[in-house]
Amino acid sequence: MGRSAVLSAAGGFALGTAILAAWAWWPEREAGPCVLVSGPTALPELVESSGLAVSRRHPGILWSHNDSGSAAVLFALDTAGRLRGRVRVPIRTRDWEDVSAAPCSAGDCLYIGDIGDNRAARPRVQVYRVAEPAPDDAETTVPDVLNVTYADGPHNAEAMFVAGDQLVLVTRDSRGGVYRGSIPASGGADVVLQRIGQLGLGAVTDAETFHNGGSVVVRTSHEAVFYRTAALVRGEVRPYFRIGIDGLREPQGEGIAIDGTMLYLSSEGRGWNRGGWFVSLRCQLPE
């Protein structure tokens, strides 16, 4: 075979390999009863997009943030994952794993979950409550500090949601332990979490309530799992719906949020893409 033929064959092989690699990582257009609407959208500033929450004050905005080792900044994204603002939070986090939106005495608040504890060695973790900012704000107000402990000792957690005056954390382990504690209407406080059940889910990375508070969606790398909020807060852990999301081929799936029929997912990045990504799906969900 001549040199030109060898080069041509090598080029064809390289092109074929690139196409195969792109196909292997490109998401399917459907996930169960959901259809891909947008994405994957690159999140170059969110190398470790860890949590995701739908804004309660600003339609069409979601909030996300980086994991540990990064500045305390809330990133405002639109529903296609495009960056719309950066808002500093005047705190220093240790292992920021989640953000949740919920009503509060100030009207609407974001709850910042500095709840990661990979070695299960932190005697207390922190949840910060702050009035929800606007995407073009430079900085949030000073947050309330909730010092959170588990009644049965430290746990690692990445998922959190708020239901009324109840703070609920789900541990990241092989069981998905559910812990609940009461939070004050305003000001800082010590919050003691009691174990109320386990989901039987491994490596839970996020949880978020629907806007009306009636349901909560919990995610792992493999599926989105839906529960009735009131039942889950009582310790009843049977889901009413599940959606497999492996076909979306996220680099490292982490965040989840929901707004009506729209389901939003964010992912940490990997070395080859140096940033996370974001997808939105429209789903047919049971009542």
C-alpha cells in the first residue's frame, strides 16, 4: 500500500473513531416519557455543577453552583442552560452540594446546602438560607446560618429539599437515608435531623420539590424518582413514578429540578470537556 493510501486509511480510521466517540456520548432524544427539548448545553464556568433549583421569583431562571473548592457563587441559567448572571454569596463553604428554592418569611428563599461529608467526620454541617436574589445582583444579602446535626452521627449527603418548615436531607450511600428536622421561620438556629426512613437508592445526588410543593423528585446517576412530598416527609418512601436517564449519557449527573412538565438536569464535567452540561426535557408525568 502506498504512502497516500496509508494516510487516507489512517485518516478514515481517525474520522470513524471520532464519529463513534461522538455517538457514544451524545444523548438519546427521549428518556422514558420525556423528550429532549434542549442541550446538551456546555457549562464552562460550572465545572462541577452540583445542585439545581428553579427560581420562584424569576420565571425562566434556574440556579446552580459549583461543588467544593470553588467560590461561593450562584449561577443564574435560563431554561436552555445559558448563563444569565453570577451572584456572590458572602459565606465560605466547605463542601457545597445542593441548592433548593422554597417559600420563607422573606417571601422566597434559596437554601444553600454545605452538607457534603465524604469521610462522615463533620460534627455539624451548614445550610444557609438567603432571600432569593435577582440574576443581575452582584451579591446576596447575608444568609441565616442553620447548623445541622444528625441525631445518629455524621453522614455524607448531596441532596436536600424544604417542605414547609421541614428540612429534609437524603444521604449519599447505598441506602439513601432520609433525615428530617424543623427549621425556624427566620434567623439562625441549630437543627437536629432524625432518621425517618430510607429510599433504597444508591448515590443520591440531588432532590427538589415541585413549585406547588406536592411532589419531590430525587435523582441518582441512573434515574429520576418521584415521591409525594407529604408522604415522604412522614417517612413513607414508596415512589409513584420513575424515569430512567442512562440514555442521556451525562458525564457525571448531579443536579435535578422540575417546573411543571419540564425536567432539568445538570452534570459535572470530566477531564475531556472541562465543564459540565445541562439538558432540558418535556415529560408526560402522572397526576
